Amino acid sequence: MASNGSDATPRPLIGITSYRERVRFGVWDLDAALLPCEYTDTVARAGGIPVLLPPVGEPYPELLARLDGVLLSGGADVSPDRYGHDPDEATEPLRPDRDAYEFALLDAAFAAGLPVLAVCRGMQVLNAALGGTLHQHLPDHLGHDSHRPRPGLFGSSRVSIAGGSRIGALLGQEAKVHCHHHQAIDRVAASLTVVATADDGTVEAVEAADGRFVVGVQWHPEQDAADDRLVAALVAEARVRAGRTERNNQG
């Protein structure tokens, strides 16, 4: 687990994309910016400061200048027009506001040199933003739905991880992971490298081919409170960047 930030290096700010959903709580029934607490709790345990990024407006330069890392969270299907396909009948309700915000956020994060961890939908956004495509409904491609046993329930997958990869150095050659998705990468973006697959061949993780800390996983690492290694790696990379930025500002 990463340091809790008690040393001289500042705790890095990790921006986490959040949902915009209709919710009910107390006497209220309204639209809200929300995010499962597993994301924020995992970042905090790993030594980062979680900052929610709701899909509002655009990712302003002032925001990116204050962040040290970005975590793209899970959620709804990516609109097929983002990767040049027509919607499949199995494609679920879309969130164009999230698509617009998160595609722009990725561009800005890349330009700023921020480390990025993309989770589930986040990995699909990453792949589509860089020119790849998606399977719109895995059961049609695989003949089974083991990656999402039923709505609201996380499944379990065994993934094989490539040696020499960033994820392999963290997790080893094999891992059992939590998953909940009916879409996945089809054509991999040219600037990404596949570094993990499920037993059925589903792409489970990608990394930037040029070695930057740009990592996408199809599973949900935030669901395993006993294993923060992936998020801790993001926080560690962001901490290095935060320290470098602080030294530049002082000097």
C-alpha cells in the first residue's frame, strides 16, 4: 500500500470521473453527480486525495493544472458513434454528457502528461478515444455472459497477464478479478498494447505502447479492498509528478 502522505511529498490529487444520474435520497428526487465510494476510498487508502469530476462543461486547463492523476471510472455504454459504428439493439442507454466530457478530459490529460488509470467503461473510453472499437454486446460474440452474471452483481474472471508489462510487475502472471460488463475492446487502438486477457480471449487490460502511465483494465480493482496495488501505482506515479511540480514552482 502506498504511503499515507506523511512525508514531505504532497499527497497527489486524483481526479475521478463521476456519474450524472437521477437519484432518490431522503425527501429528494433529482439529478445528482455521484460515484460509488469504493473509488474514493481506494484512492484515499493508497495515499491520494480523491477529487470528483462530474460531466459538466469541459475539462478546463485550470483543472488539469491542479490534478496529478486521472482515474476514469466505470458506468454506461460508450456511444457507438464515438468509434464509427451504428448502435446495436443490445446497446444500453447512453450518457452523451459523460462521453463528451471524458473524451475531452483524456485529450487534456495526455497533453498535460498526467498518469491515467481507466476502469471498465474507462478502458472502453480510452480505446475508442485513441481510435479503437468495441464489441457492443459480448454475449453475441462469446456465446455466454459470464462477465456480467446479472445486473448489479459482480462476476469473477481469471486473467492472464503478459510478462514485462506494468500490470504484470504489480500483479504477476495471473489474477482473479471482479468484473461487470457486457462490452469490451474489439479492435485495439494502435497506441495501446494488450497486456491481459480472460480465458475466453476477452481483452482485460491495455497499456500505452510508448511506456507512459496510461493503463486500462476491464475489471474493477476498486472492488477489492484487500488489494489496492493498481490504484496505489497510479497514486505513486501521481506523487512523483506532484513532487516535480512543487520543485518547479519553488525554483
